[in-house]
Amino acid sequence: MKQVLDFEKPVIELKEKIAELKKFTSDSDIDLTDEISTLEKRLERLEDDIYGNLKPWDRVQMARYPERPTTLDYVGELFTDFIEFHGDRHFGDDEAIVAGIAKYKQKSVTIVGHQRGKDTKENIRRNFGMPHPEGYRKALRHMQQAEKFNRPIISFIDTKGAYPGKAAEERGQSEAIARNLVEMAGLKVPIICIVIGEGGSGGALGLGVGDRIHMLENSTYSVISPEGAAALLWKDSNQAQRAAESMGITSYDLKKLGVVDQIIPELKGGAHRSIKEQSEKIDTVLAASLEELQSLTTNELIENRWEKYKQIGEYKELE
């Protein structure tokens, strides 16, 4: 049974009522076409009202939805001839991050992205999409390979954060993320980052330094989870909804702040309603970004990337 979010319950109940009336009509001689038509119009208005006025906490729930499409879902729709590679050539393979090469509109690209599971078994295998340092090192290995062969890099971001366990810290979690930040800043090929779910703290940043950063409409991007922020600010993680309201973590907040370049619209009800249709919306933005970036020289690419990040936030130079 699919999970129903609290704010969606009126929509689901009305859909069930319409389905019930349609079944009753087909199984009997009573014509309820007018009643069904009236309810369908009411459903359309209700969906516009609910999905057109989502609060930050509603979007957090949408970003975490179990059926929300993952990196590999989009890879299957947007790219062809995908070949996934494994391992960081130091410790082992981390299935919380996928990396490989593929064709995008007949051109070779490198793909890296966080990967979470769709069920408990897969989530355990992929560590719930929370990478270890070997995951970031695997991603970096393939991004450096992309530079060597002049392939654009497409990065999909979807993680609660890097894994904070003892073993990950012992193997250099902080160093691995920091090295990715430094190396990605200087790569001489176009980098396009797309936040497709949760963008959690340094775990997201480890794949998130790019020439273009796009976000799906109902994704989030933040330095800490709402629960973590609530625990720090009010000593109560149950205040997560309150924290989400004040943190500025939605795509619209981040677009205003200049962190995000473009918001990719989602289907009414969320990206999980149709992976194919949502992929088409991503495809439009991705194609335009690639065309624009590939027209730049290497020096222009690096300089523009530097200017992009220099303009985020505020700073003062000491005299």
C-alpha cells in the first residue's frame, strides 16, 4: 500500500469516491455521469489548491516520499548505453553512490549520483543513500576521467547526508568530501547538478559543485535536516516543521538566494506520479544547460564557475 501524506488525504479520498462511482456505474444501469463529472471538476480545483500552496514541511515530505524517482530511475529515462562502474580503487564499492558513462542525445557524458533504495532491503544495501568516503572517491575518480576524455558531468543529488558512522570517519569522510569540493571547482568540463530529492549538508555538496545547479520543485537543499535544526535550536526534534518554515530549504527559497539556477517544475502531486513525464521536464532543462555550457571555452567555464560561487552569500575583505 502506497504511503499517503497528511496534506494529500482530501485528494485521495475524493479520488476513491470518484473511482467508486465509476465502478458502480459500470456494474449497474444507473447513470451517474453528471455526478462523476462534478466530482472530477472539484478534484481538479482541490489539487490546484493543495499542490499549488505547499508549505516547506509539505515539500520536505514530498522530497522524502518512498516512491520518489531515484538517480537510476532518471538514468533509465534520460540516457542510453549506461555502463555503471564500481569501486574507488582504495577500499571498496559504495552502493550509495552510482557512477558511470552513458550517451545523452548521442553524446558521451559521465553520470554520478546518490542512490537510495525503494524498499527496506535495497535501502540497507545502499545505506539509505548516505555515502561512505569510498563513494565520494568513486565519484571523483570518474569525474577526473570525464575531464581526461572531455565528457560533461551530470550529477544527481539525493541524500539525507554523508554517513556519520565511526568507520566512515576512520576512513576519512571529511577529507573525501573536501577533496571533491576542491577538485570539482577546477574541473575543465561542464558540470550540471540536479537536486532530485533531499540535498543534505556536506553529503550533498560532495557532488554539488557545478556550473549549473537545478532543483526539482519539491526537493530540498539544506545545511542540516529540519529535525537536526530543531534539536539544536529548541532541544526538540519534534519542532521539525517549525524549523523547515524558517530554514529556507525549498527550491523557491534557494532560487531567491541565488544558490539554484533553475527550478524544474514537478507534476501535480509530485515527481512520482510519472517518471517518464518528469524526466521530460528534466530533459528540457538539461539539454539547454549543456548546449549553453559547451559553447564556452575552458577558461570561460572555470572563470564563470568561480564568479558563480563568489556571488553566493556575503563576505567582507579585511583591510
